[in-house]
Amino acid sequence: MMDEEKTGEKQDEREKTPPLPPPTIKHLVETFFYQAMISVGKQMNPLSKKYERDLEVAKYQIGMIEMLKDKTKGNLTNEEAEHIDEILHILRMAYVDELKRGSKE
């Protein structure tokens, strides 16, 4: 009986999940963007509820977006390519800002 209750609870939880947007390159890049913003210390870590900084991880995540941009070159719409460029610009500026701040501390 207990297993049936647990299964029922899990099913109820799944029914409460809002509909997910269709998978797109924009959503994939934004996933890396938010992870990098957390790593660069500009976004609160939702698990720890703290602003944390790991610039090596941020650099890696920025590199992942750069690799994705290079590998998809010629296969993106203008809007998608511009979105990736904008995200990379924001992340690079945040990364440099944190590097400078780190050297002053």
C-alpha cells in the first residue's frame, strides 16, 4: 500500500510540472549562460542561496558556448547567431570584471 501511495505522489508531482518550451539552440545557450553567470558570481546559486565565484568553471562554460558557436556556424539563423554573440559579450565582460575585482581584493 505504501508503494502505491508513493507512486501516486510522484504522479501528482509530474502533473504539476508546467509545460516546457520546445528545445531550441537559444534555450541551450541560455542554460550555459546562467551556469556561467553563477560561476562568475553575478547570479545567486539557487541551491546554496549564495553568490559564489569559480572563475575556472566560468571560463570553461564560456568556452563551451564558443565551441557551440563555432560548431554551428552556418547553421544558425541571424537571430540565433546574434543571441549567442550577445551572450558571449555579456559573459566575457562579467568574467573580466571579476578578474579585475579579484586582483584588487
